[in-house]
Amino acid sequence: MKILTVCYEYPPVGGGGGRVAAQISGALASRGHEVRVQTSRVGSRPARVESPAGVDVRRVFSLRRSADTCSVPEMAAYVALNAIPVARAARLWCPDVMHVHFAVPTGPVAWLAHKITGIPYVLTAHLGDVPGGAPEQTAGLFRVVRPFTVPIWRDAAAITAVSSHVGQLAHEAYGADPEVILNATASRSASPPAPDAGGVLRLIFIGRMSVQKNPLFIAAILSAMRAKNWRMTFVGDGPLRADLEKLLREKGIADKCDFRGWLDNIAVQDYLDRNDVLLLPSLSEGLPVAGIEAVSRGLALAGSKIPGLRDLVTDGTNGWSLPLDSAQAWAGALDEAATDPAGLQRRKEESLRIAPRFDLGKITDAYERVLRRAAGMSLAEK
């Protein structure tokens, strides 16, 4: 197939959703499909590059100022500036199908290309692009744009969702019945990370330091812990980083915390291989890529008791599912991890046991089937 992947963010621009788009595009290209990506250009990044996986990545200027965050006005600018280039790519390159990540803001761009060219599209919903997915960030936006998003869902040849929670939200908002195709990981460790020789509990957070990811809550958790033999690593960046660093200093625990900024995938995996527990205190999630990667490397997970983590964290099995209104509950779980190394080891091993459900080959099979069906519909119509 010739597949045009359309996503408003793509590594190194954006977060987990863009990484999913890149991962699937690369996996499809490795199977002999011809894959072109149309995405945003930020800063001085080249307008065109071929990825190591053989994906033809083309970037269009979008007024986005930061690689790791995108405001609502910047999303609107993306739609305005990318609608014609994406439609042109669809008309001139003539793909069999478009794979569209995010109903908002990518959806309108691909929908217009579909209307101009007739090329079908598969829509993959991630979370914040569905009403109710990330209410702390998008509730106001969807009060305005929701009526305009209905045709995007209605006219898709197929719809997928990255988790059962996102699929349920899409059904409630649009009456859609998406096929749930979980996010994936390409690597898996043979065994969990070895315990620290000095008995230190190694904690890690990976992601965008935004309201949705709730990193400030971590300061309250760490300061409430009774155990003292721990160390915390933060990988990522974002608008709340300065506030987080200030909170850690005020609580007198900044010297036990390390900030590493954004890292590439290889470096992230290296840090995962040297830690014990991934903290996921998010207010909302679809299916976080960081969590999947942590499971695949054999870490235990301490996650919020929210629907978006149900596919990833099982309380008492591979980690702890904890309430967002009690830092004490989180601290108690981490104290348990620090004082019960055998129990922690069992949780880490259980993560590795469930890791095959996120296998990239299996996930790519599912996307390939959906895209083939959509492309077949187009050929039948012709």
C-alpha cells in the first residue's frame, strides 16, 4: 500500500501520540509499504527527511513555537497552514489510504483532503482529541468545536482507539465503535532491572510536565514518604517544571531528585533499565507510551486510579492503582516498595509477563488489517 500518515506532531516534535504515529509508520514501512508522513515543522528542522525506517517525513511550517507543547491558537494555525499541503500531497502522490492521528487538530486537515480527492482515511483517537478525554485542558475547546468534529468521525473509513477508555469516550461522544488497538513497544527486556546494590528505591517520571500529567503531586508524595532510601529521576520538560523544582526545594528533598530533560528513546530505555518504579500520577490518560515502555522493561507502576490506566496497571499485581486525593496513599505504596524488595520484585516480574500484549508486531498486524480494509473500500468504489 501507499499510506499517507497525517499527524500534527511527529518526533522530535510532540509527545506520546506523535511517537505512536512514528512507530507504526516505521513498522509499516519495514513491511514494504510506501509510507509518507505530513506533519508540523518547528524551528529550523528540515522540511523533508527520510527516517532510518524508510519513512518519507515532510514538514510544513505551522507557527508552533515549542516542540513539546501546542496551544489552541497554534493548533488552529496548524489547520490553516497545513490543509492545502496535505490535500496537495493526497492529490499528487495518490495514496491508497490516509492514516490520521488525532481527530483534533489533525482531523479537519485530512477530512478536507478526503473530500477533495476521495481517498479514504483511518482515524486513530488518542485521548485529548475526544470530548471528556482530558477535561482539564480541552473542556472549553470542545464546547466550541464539537459540532464541527462530527463529520470527521462520520466520514472515516475506519476508526481505532489506543485504549478501551478512549474507545468508550468516542462511543459516548459520537456513537462510534472504534477498534481498540493498544499502543505498542518494539523492545522487551528478558528480566526486570536488578535491585540497587545499596538498597535504594529508584523512582522515575517520564513525560510532559503539564497539568494533565500532574507532576506537582509527586512533590507531595515524596515528602510524605517515611522511607529515606529513595532517589527520584524526572525525564521530560514542560510548563510546570520550574514550579516542580521550587516545590521540591521548599520540601527539602531537591537533593534527592534529578532532572534530565527530554531524551531520545535509547536514553529513555537506559534510564528505565536502572529504575524500579514508574510514577504515573496523571489526571487523565489514553494509554501512555512511557507506561508501556516501563512495563516492557520490567518496572513496577504506581498509577492514578483513572480509566486510562486500566489496560496498563493492575493493583496488587504489577503495581499500585492509587487515588489522586491522597498523597499519603501513594507514599504508603512507595514505602512498601522500599521495605519489601521481594514484593517489589514480584510486581516487576508481573509487568514483564503482561508486556506481550503491547508487542509492536502484533499491533502493526492490527493496523495493517484496518488500513487494508479501508484501502480496499477505495479500490471497490473506483
